[in-house]
Amino acid sequence: MRRIGLELADRKELEKLLKVAAKDPKVATTLAGKMVPSQGDVKEFAYGLLVGMVIGNFMASFEIKNGRQPDRDETADTLSIMMARMPTLRKSIMKQLEIR
């Protein structure tokens, strides 16, 4: 019987990506500083960019490993994990931008 949601290895991969992103958000903040429209908020742009980078990297990794896109349950599990860790990513972005 197949487990509903992400397999343990996929869950660990996503958690690893989130941990790395929160630990060092410099790429996202640097890109955001260069890309954000003059009327935009660099903090919000960097936050969205970092979240998008994590999800994009995870989805690409998942597809290469499994030879398919995540199903509905796996996608829901991915988003649930992301939602739980998003405050950590936001704090990391804010801290990085204060340092600059």
C-alpha cells in the first residue's frame, strides 16, 4: 500500500532545501535587489523569490528522481511543509536585508 503524501526521502529533501534557504538567503536577496521594480518592496519580492526557488528546486528534483510530477496528495504535502516553514524563510530574508 502506497503512503499518501510524500515519501520520507522526498520529505527529507524538501526539509533540506528549506534549511539551506533559511540559513543563507543571499542569492534571493541579491537577485531581488537587482530585479525588484522601483515601486515594489524588495523584502516581499525576495521572500517570494526564495519560496519559489525552493519549490522549483524541489519539484525538479522530485521529477528527476521519480520520473513524474507529484500527484495531488504529494503536492498537498509539499505545500503543507512549505506553509509551516515560510515564517522561518521570511525571518531569514528580513535578517539578511538588515545586515546589508
